[in-house]
Amino acid sequence: MSQAIQDVTNQVIEFVVMLPSFLQMLLVLLVVLPLATAVAWGLMWAIDRMWAAVSTRRRGRRGASRRGPCSRMMSHD
């Protein structure tokens, strides 16, 4: 299984290297940047959830917000 994944990865790399530079840039813009953005948003969401959990535990149940700083900044209520 691992060898098959390596083979496919090598084929994809060879294909991308053979493309003209403008198509490589288009591939980066349409595939790599959205994936990187999704990963960054996921990390921000996870950190926000952890922040909310820690601050809830630290301040007790009564005065604590259930949301982290990012959630509070993004909400408009």
C-alpha cells in the first residue's frame, strides 16, 4: 500500500513538473491555496475551542463565555 502511494505521488510530481509555468501557477492558485486556507481555518477553530474550554474551567461556570476570542470577534450579536 505504501509503495502504491509513493508511486502515485511520484507520478503526480512528474506530471506537475512537466506542465508549463503558468499552468503550475494556476494549479497553485486553484488547489494549494484553498487547501492551505482550509487548514488554517481548521487550526484557528481548534485553538478557539481549546481557549474557550480552558477559560471556562478557569473562571468557573457562572461568568464564563462558552466561546473563545475568535468566535466572539466574528459574531455580530
